[in-house]
Amino acid sequence: MRLDEFDYDLPDSAIALRPASPRSSARLLELRGGEWTDHFVYALPDLLRPEDLLVVNNTKVTPARLSGVRRRDPIGDQPPSEAQIEATLTERLAPDRWRALAKPGKRLRLGDVVRFDPEAATGLRAEVAVKDAEGGGVEFQFYKTGAALDAAIALVGAPPLPPYIASRRAADAQDRRDYQTIFAKHDGAVAAPTASLHFDDALLSALDAAGVRRAEVTLHVGPGTFLPVTAEDPAEHRMHAEWGEIDETTAAAVTETRARGGRVVAVGTTALRVLETAVARAGEGSGAVDGALAPWRGWTNLFITPGYEFRIVDGLLTNFHLPRSTLLMLVAALVGRNRILAAYNHAIQSGYRFYSYGDATLLWREQA
């Protein structure tokens, strides 16, 4: 398996900069076996069966992109200095401490204080407590803690839009709504589980009327979702770990669905990865059989590539993914590399919109 086997050409005009409105009016490409059909997301109740179970990710995106100013007082003959700093919070380490990526990292040193609220409405400030020897990784010790810190970040932070959107336009107030799913409950993600962005109240009502059930998992999407695969042999790629949880209610719903012959459909690659992680971990020491799922919580760095044997998920609702990405490898594992690349080519020729704010695919394993 080589990295270049997961490449394709996409015109810039196909990258969606805003989501469809209403959300469920996005286009939907269904792929079953070697055949694809064109739909809209609002047709989902007609494409699923009453005994199917949709599993969604209820993580909530933190407005983790902060703009600030680093000021240094004069020292000796050195004049005072200022530097504009952009920081993306990536992992909470304590009630008052976050790991972050800072740009330009070379402008920061240990002990520097960055004010992320120039208007002083919240007094959001942080000290550089740890700095990576290379790159822009830092740990910020904030002067606020707990709920007060959360409130300040929510007030002045911006959604951490993916680079392919952020490079074309700045985040704005509309993104605070658009880049959050209808299922969002638990803070901790620095990127949205974008397949769930297609759901709105009208679609949920139609799914309920059709008898399609839903269950929730949590996987806090980390910054690794934006990192490209650089190793020519994907087996050498190191996945970043992300924290997830499956509670008793969802574990029971999945197990019962599988027992009566229903299909488990993951909404997004994040939901799929946490489900497959949980059943694999359960099987390591308990003798769990395929289809049985127990409550689970912990960290996962599961990297799914062609040849992976799926044990829980029968179908996947997901967006179109970047060339040479771990997520393109995941969907290739589910339906086959040649099939997914052919479907992507059809989507490009048919004017589908790609990536986080783009259209969706509904992918089925052959036996589903």
C-alpha cells in the first residue's frame, strides 16, 4: 500500500466555503457495491430501514482559535516589543491549562504573557508555561480557571475552521452556528464531526417518523484530523490519540440492533472509529463476539486502512475527504479503493461540493 494510491485531483471550485441551507438540502451520493445513486440528505429516511440504528457523535466544538498580543517590557537597552499571536487550543490539560499551536511560535518564549482579549472585556490572558523545542507547540497557563475560563474563551474565541477554508476567508459569526452540530453536548473538540452538520430538526422528525433510531457516542476530534499523511508507506503514519466514550444506553442499543439483524450506521468517521475501537478493546480480554458492545471510555488512535475487518459498523454517512488522508483510507477500507475513487470522480464531474461544509456520501459494506 502506497500513499499515492489514495490521491485524486480536485478543482478549488469544488471546495465548499459555506454549508447548504437548509442543512439537509446537501447532496448525498449513495454507494452500494459498485453502484452509486444521487440523492439529497433529506432522502435519508427513505434510504434506511426502521430497524437501522444511526450512531452520532455528540462532541461540541470549542471556539478554540484565539488572536492575541504578546507584550514584553523593556529590559536594559532593549525597547518594549509586541507581537501578534494566533493560537489554536488543542487539548485541555487542567482547569486553567491548555496545550495549543501558536503562530508564529518563534515569537514566544517561556514566561511570556499573551493577552487574548485586547478590549479587556474578559481579561483573557495566559503565560507560556511550556514551549516545544521545534514547531509552534506550547502550553498556556491561563489567569482564569474552570467555568470562568470557558466563558471567556467562548466570548472571544473563533471556530477553528479547517485550513482549506481558513486560507480563503476568515471565520465569522455565522460559522459559530454552521460549524456546530445539532447533537453537540460535550465540550472538547477542536474540529466538527462534519457528517452531523447535515442534520436539522426537519430531518430528525422525518427519521423519527420512519422509525429509524438514534444513539450517541462521544469522540473529541483533535488537531490530528487536519494533519496530512507524509510517509510514502501509510503504515508508518502515526495517528494522534483522541478521547472517546460509549455509555451503557448506546452499547445496549448497538448490541440489540445487531442481534435482531438491523444495521448500525455511523454518522461520521469519528463515530465509526470509536465504535470499532470499543468492540476491539472489549474483545481483547472478555471474549466478546462480533456485534456485542460494552460501555467504554478512553483514548483511541485506531488507524483504519484497506484490509481492516469491520466488526460493528454496516454503513457510514460521511463527507468527501481530502486526497492522501487517513479518512480517505478509512472509506476505502469500507467499500474498496477503486470503488471510492470512481465514486469521487463521479461526484467531481457532477458538481458535488467537497470537505467539511460540503455534501455527503452514504457508504455500505457489501453484506449490509
